[in-house]
Amino acid sequence: MFDINHIRAQFPILNEEVNGKPLVYLDNAATSQKPISVLNAWEEYYKTINANVHRGIHTLSQLATEAMELSRQKIQRFINAQHDYEVIFTKGTTEGINLVAYALTNQIKPNDEIIISYLEHHSNIVPWQMLCERTGAKLRVIPMDKSGILQIDVLEEWLGEKTKIVAVNQVSNALGIVNPIEEIIEKTRRLSNAYVLIDGAQSAPHFKIDVQKLDCDFFVFSGHKMYGPMGTGILYGKESALENLQAFHGGGEMIAVCSFEKTTYAGLPFKFEAGTPNVGGNIALGAAVDFIENIGHENLQNHENDLLNYAQKKLLEIDGLKIYGEKADRTGVVSFNLEGAGIASDTGMILDKLGIAVRTGHHCTQPIMDFFNIAGTVRASFAVYNTFEEIDILTEGVKKAQRMLV
Ligand SMILES: *Cc1c(COP(=O)(O)O)cnc(C)c1O
């Protein structure tokens, strides 16, 4: 049974008022709110077992280690990884992608090719540009059509011996478009030996993820966008792919033996977890996984689809409102502009006065904005606790903005 009131009751922040109005939080693609169970897991850790992990013989250190490793196993099951040591704790998607891009450096030669798509977040563009600068490799970008649909036929021509990495997101944060990653992975496997990295920052909060079925080499996501704490994230890597990577950060925790002459590295996952991790955050991320699984993926996805369809229908009733990527398969996001209403942030400011939190601007995806020849959009993005009434409030707010601005 899906009980929206029961779900909302778990999020204290949803009772807050903003500018004298009940909060309508529709900026979930930037970060989601956190349920009590996640807050409690974090607080419990600090109140009862705070200690550094993996190094202490004393009881608290062992309890902290056990709790964090239990969380790693929850995440392993959440994404159906084969082994728990294929799950690396990071501080977010950005760090995960940078880790892989850096640690691949010695496998890339001049004129090798890295393929990304037009629909990427800056954090799945810039680390690859930096890798190209270090190595002389070339970046190729899968084009998209006017509906925001990736033109993946080019891959038949592009993929080959030179291709070393294909890195794409599963869901676009700017437009909510669901990309055909299964086909992209299939083509990559058939036509090259390239690694595949999936940016799952916007899919892990919404979809059931199965990294073995997908057959990707790397899958990265952020804890804070899926009801977990800020400063948490996951890099999944297939064992063989992770074994082939150079180390990233050097330091404590990641060594087997360290001397001034030579250092040998620890095995997975510790090779990629140098230094003291965010123990409380990583434990609380496990609680976020429990929260999603208690609701159930099917319930969650059905509700979010209903919200998206309803929002799209209501917003399109407004004359002069354009939704970007309207015709594409989408999840969780409507990204739009009001004709003649000036810059998106003007609309955002009026909505804020009404207690409605949306994102405005380029959403860390300037190439997409350039493609549509706009400076930015207004983006409303949904989570499992959002309601149809909130979408009505949004629609009325947008109408008010139109009356004031156009
Ligand atoms: C948010 C986001 C990122 C960056 O995630 P951080 O948590 O800021 O590191 C990367 N890709 C996509 C698609 C995102 O939505």
C-alpha cells in the first residue's frame, strides 16, 4: 500500500514554512530531503559508536566498522553488485567520475577516444576533458535531436579500437530524459573494448538499478539525491575494471605495506578509500536504501510517473509555456520556460515568494542550454513525497508569474 501521508510524516522539513507559506519542495534533482530514519542513523552513530574504522582494536572502532560494512552490503544488494568490495564510498557522483577519469590515465594514449553525450552534467564532461588534456585523447559527443533524444546511431561508426571509455548518464538532470543506456552498452560491447561508465545520479533515486544486468563497468551516484546525507556517494566498479585502475588518492587506509622505498596497495575496496571516510554519512546512506526499499521501487516509480504526467498536463494548459524534451521518455523532471517572461530566475523568485522551491538556470549543463539557444530553464523535480496538490500550487504560481512578467 502506498500511503503518501505516512511517507510525508517521515520528513520533518516538509512541515516548514517558507516566506509565510507551506514549503512546496520541487528541487529534488538538486538534492532530496531526508527522512527521520536517515537522520536518526546519523545521530545514533555519533551518539553511540563514533570511532575511526578499520584500524582500531577497541570495541567502538569495531562497531563503527561493522555498521559501515553493513551499509556497504545494503548498497551492494540495492544495485545488485556481485561483490561488496565492488562498492566504493565516495563523497558523490563528481568524485566518483573524477576518480575513474584520473585512475584511467595510464591506459589512455594520444588519439584514443572518449565518448560522452550532449545531455551530460558538467561533472561528466570536465573530468574527461581533463583526461584528454593529460593524454592527448579526443572527446566525442553523441548528438541529440530537437526533442532531446540522443542520436546513438553514430556509435556504429564511432566505436572501435580507439574508443577507451563511453560515459553517459542514465537520466538527464536538466531535462529528466531517460537515455537508452542498454542499447549504448550493447553497442559498446559489440564494437569495442571500451569501458562503460554510467552516471546514475538521477536514476538511482527513481529506478531499480541492476549493474550486473546492465553490464556496465562503472556506475556512479550521489547519496544526497536519494534521501541520504550530503557528502555521500557510491562508485560501483566491476572487479576486473577496478583492478585495472591506478590508485587515486594516496594515504592511510589504502596501503598494504608502506616504506620509503616502495608502497603496495590494499585490495578492493580500500585501495580507493584513502583517509578517514564519512562513517556516519555512509551508515546513514544505508538507512536511505532501507527507506526506498520499504516503499518499494514499483510504488515509488508509479507515484513519480503519475506526478510527472499530471505536472506536464497542468503546465501545458498554460499558453506560452514550453517544456524542453517534452516528447522524450522522461522521469522526475519538468524543465520549462514562459514565453516573454525574461530570464528563468525571475519566475523562480516569484515562486519562492509562494514557498515553492524550484531550480532555475543552466543546471550545470550549459551545452544543453546552448543547444536550445536559451540561458536557462525553470526546473521542477519530484520525489516520492510530492503530491498532486503541490503541482496545483506550482501551476497557479507559474500563472501568477506569467501575469506579473509577461
Ligand atoms: C547532481 C549530478 C551530478 C553531480 O553530483 P554531485 O552530488 O554534485 O557530485 C552529476 N551528474 C548528474 C546527472 C547529476 O544530476
